[in-house]
Amino acid sequence: MHKILTACFFTGLLAAQDKPALDQILARLAKLEQENAALHSQIGQLRQDLDTVRGSPPQPLLEERVAISERRIDEQSQTKVESTERFPIHIRGILLANLFHNGAYSGGLDTPTTAARTAGRSTAGLAFRQSILGLEYSGPTTLWGGRISGSVMMDFYDGATELSNTPPVRMRTANIGLHWNTRSIDFSLDKPLFSQRDPSSFSYAGVSPLTNSGNLWRWQQQIRLEQRFGSAATGLRAQIAIVQTTEDTNAPAASTVPLERRRPGLQGRFALFHKLDDQRSIEVAPAFHFSTSHAGGVSIPSHLYSLDWLAQPSSRLQFTGTFFTGQNLGQFGASRQGFTVRPNGAIIPVHGTGGWTQLAFPFTQRITLNLFGGIHDHRNADLAPSGVSANQTGAANLMFRIAPNVFLTIEALQMRTKYLDVGTRKNNRYDLSIAYLF
């Protein structure tokens, strides 16, 4: 009788549950068990392969595959205990150590972006303040079948030194987005739409590589709308963004003209892509920006047109870059000369063209050679007598993947800055970086 009563009790209890929710949980658990079983089977096969090659030369890639599979099982086990009503949070970032040496024209900076006007002392040191720490999160299906996700990334780059008692923490990028099958809406602090790519470098992480030399990067608050057309192999990604520009770096450093710090702007980017296979692809994306600066009671138009690209004709070569032309571009992380104040009080925008390119050669899965360079060329007639006519940088680095998440990089770089009044100045920088990605 006791067993009968117990069975009746649990039957009634189960019947009282929300059957669709219970079915969903059971289906998820069954799927996780199947994935774990498959992963265990893969590990067993890999260990058999390792046993067969005992006594032969080491097989580092095979051992890495075993380690990666074991980590995936750990991740699956953690997923099992996550609540279905909470966002899974993941810690992401880079622990980055830079051992560097700068020439006499570095201006005393750890990571100079132009050659200084006058020579000083060369500098060298070991720095960790370009390390990045962040959180990423994603959620279940929400409004109209969309999924919510987001991230926040920080670093310790601001300030003159990392030896202070309270190292500064700086917001880099942030994002909250809703994503559907063919469209997305994102509230972001991120790079401009027209500058979505970066050269490959661990020497520069506090600011983007080739800053002031053709890579416009400064993070801006923005609301992005994206519509996707076509398939995963061939299609178009159309993006429009309402942005909030930051004008405090737009005026010349010595300018006393009152400046409105924040202004609205409009940006767009239209990326056409085609994938031939898993190793060969091409993408071309025209883009634009429009806004207006307010300084000294005058409206100064800011506009830009750009084209960026990615071409990967084989697994051993990748070609990327960006070209732009426009005016009043100082708010995007270029030199502080978006506009010029004439002696008679007239304010004019500074026109400029520029861009950057990179060739990447992945020799093996562990070793990649990157060659990159860029230039930002200003129109001399728009500049003050002591202005920067052009700034260009060329660099090369060799990246060694010494472990699944650890990179050792050697980089050499030279900047050439042309001043209207004193001519061209050069500065060399050498960097040895160790980066742990987590």
C-alpha cells in the first residue's frame, strides 16, 4: 500500500509540472549527454592515436586536440548546472606583457603614434597596462524570437604610468544587442562603422595599430541597425548607425576656441562577401560618415568616404586594408587637427586622405608573418604653419603560437612624421610581446 501511495503522489506531482518546460529541460539534458558521449569517444580515439605513435617524434598538434576536447567537456559540464533563467557569463580578455624599446623621437611615450618634433632620450621598459579584461553574456530567445547578447571590455591603459597606487581602469568597448536570423539592433561603444578592421599586432592594444597612420579607430557611442541578405556563402550585410562623436580631440592642441564636445552623426557600411570554400573568401565594403562640429559659433562639416576589404585567396595568404578620404576627422583618433583657426579668426576643416594595408602569411598553424603599413596625408593648405603634413608607419611582426592560447610576438616598426616647419622626423620601435588569451 505504501508503494502504491508513493507512486500516486509522484505521478500527481509530475502531472502538476509545466509539461512543455519539463520536455524542454529533458531534451536539453539528453542533447548534452549525447555531446559529452561523442566528446569522450573522440578523446578515446585520440589517446589510441597517441599510443600508436609512442617512440616516434612528438606530435604537439595531436596533444593539443586532446587538451581542447577535455576543455570542451568541462564547458559542457558547467553548462548543465546553469539556470535556464540566467545569462551565462564568460570572462574574456588578454593578459599582455610588452617588453619595448623606443627611439629618441618617441616623445617619452610607451606607445607613440607619431615621431616627436624634437629628439629626446630613448625609452625602454616592461609594461602590462595594455592587458584587456571583459565579460561576455548571451541569453535565451526573447522579443519576437530574437536573442540578446552583449559584452563589456576594459583595460588599464589610461594614465602616465602603471606604477601608481590605483591603476586606472578604462572602458574600451561595450555592447547590448538583439539578434534575429536576418537583422540585428545593437547599442554599442565601439569603433566607427567605416573602420571595422585592425592590423594584427600585440605591440599596440591600448590604441589601435597604425593610429595616426591611416587607421581611424576611436570608440564612439552608437546605435546600429543591421540587415543581412543572401546566404552564409554569398551575401550583403547592410549597416546604419546613429553615432555620438567626441570632439575634444578634434581641435588643435593650443586652440582656445569654445568647442561643443558631443555631436550626432550618421554612418553606414555595406559589406559584400563571397566564400569560395573554408579557406578562400573575399569581402569588399564601402562606407560613409556625416556629422557637423560646432566650434567658436561656426559649423564645420565632417564627412568621410571609405572602402575596406579582406581577400584570402588561399590558406597561406590574407590581404586586408582600408582607404578613406574626407575632412574634419580629428574626432576619430587622428592627429589633433580636424580644423584650423586662421589668424583672422576664420575656422576651416582640414582635408585628408589615408588608409592602411596588411599582408599576412600563415606559414604553419603556429607561425604567421604580418607586414603592414599606413599613412594619413593632410592637405597642406588647410594646416597651421607648424602642422603635421603627413604621418606614415611601416611594421613587420612574427607571431609564434607557443600554446593553444599563448602567443609570442616580435615586432619592428618605424614612424615618419612630416612637419611643415621642421621637416620629417623618424622614430623606431621594437617590441617583444607575450599574450595569453582567455
